[in-house]
Amino acid sequence: MDGEKAKIAVVIRVYDRVEDLKYNLRVIADTWYENSYYIIVVSNGKNSGYLIDASLSKYIDKLIVLDENEGHLKGNSQLLREGVKHIPSDSDFCIILEADTWIYTDTVITKYARKLAHSGVVWASAGWYDKYYSLAVDFALIKACFVRNNPLLFDFVDYPECYIAEYLRDKNESFLLLNENMPTHIPSYLPRYPYIDDRKNKRFYVFPKSRMVTHHIEFLDRGMTRKKEYFNIVSGIDYFKETPVANKPWRLFKIKFWIALSQCFLKRSWYSHKLYRKTE
């Protein structure tokens, strides 16, 4: 694909985060220029009152609205299984993307698409758990032919990140770690990440190297307004002009500092091998 735009199908899945979806689609339309994208949105929130606004149709090439939701554990799998059925036959790659995962520009996508194109590797995403072999599914780039030829790829019940790693192992396929989106978690013995009070998941939600924010707005004071501010910080501009941010370089430095500092703390991977977690 040297010198050519890759054809990439983007499968965005959404249940209740319809406001996140609105801004995500706008970011993609405004800043993803380096490749040719086919946008698929798949939703299973209709029966709970989470409707896709008609005004978003200009950003969407294919909208799939499911009448039934298979439930919390299977709902994510359901969205992916249905969405990938609509990947165009001429697509080189597929991106799976959560509605609340915003990425400013597609530079990191192009970088890993080129790596996949020149190798036998079929999947690229961040590592997830420190203890287990696992691959992030909030944002991943996958060879489209592999997705088409593997209908059970997203047929998980729980621990989707572990399921994907196990599936690739069983198929004798390899993956690339998307280092720009790592680390994903702080060590479990630390009380919390300084910028967000999420004591249960203990995740990072902002990734400056890939210019990505993944915050759940219910964890943020001032909700969506604060998330827009974080996005302005990692993008380096006031993309969301309604939430201007002063001293963006300094605030970005502080975010990078805490991410870098977390890598100095003791981790399980320093003294024990990763395991494959048996999933349903």
C-alpha cells in the first residue's frame, strides 16, 4: 500500500454512548485523511431509548440498528458480530472502535496499516491485562480478510481481550502491540490514577502518543465538557472551540509524566510469565 490510500472499514459500536458517537464521527470526518474509510455504525440501544440522531447520517455509510440487545456480557460481541458482516469486499483492513474512543488524526492508523500490509501479522492493538495475554478491543486494526474468514473471531462472552489473544493463538496467527496506547492500566496495588477516580478498573483513559481519549464521562467531573478539554490537550489545538484550554503543553506534560511514572512501579510481568486465560 506504499503511496496508496488503504481501504479501511471502521466498525463503531454503540449502546448508550450516543453523545460520544456524535463527537467521534465528527472527529473522524474532520481529521482522518490519510486513508479511505467506510464508516459502519452498529447500535443495540434502541429498546432502551438510545437512538441514533438522524443528523449523523451524513457521517455514516452503513447504519445497523438491532432490535434486541443480547445483554451486558454478550452485547459487545453482538455488535461486533453484526457490524463486521457489512465490511465491503474490497476493504484492506477493518478497525473496531468503541463510540467513546476518540482519535485525533489517523497517523497511527496509517503507521500500523503499513506494518500489517508488509507482514503476516493480522491484528494490531494495545496489550490489556498485565497478567494475561490479552489485546484491547476498544481500538484495533485488523486485516479484513482475516475478519471475513473467521466468523467466530468476536464470539466471546466475557473477557473479550483474553478471548482474542486465545483465538489468535489457536489459529497460529500473530499480532502487533500498539505501543502508543500502552500502558493501559496502573498497577493494581495503587489506589487510583491522578486524573480520574476509577478505583475499580484502574485504567488510563488518555494516550498522548496516539492522540486518543477514551474517558467514560460518568467518571469525570463536568462530564463531556471535561472530556472535550482532554481531547483539546492531546490534539494540541482547541478542536472543541466551546471548551478552550490554556497552557496545553504544560497540561500535556503532566499527563505524560504520570503515564511514564507508572511504568517505574513493580509489575507482575517483571517476575512472572503471562498466562492464557480460558474464556467462554
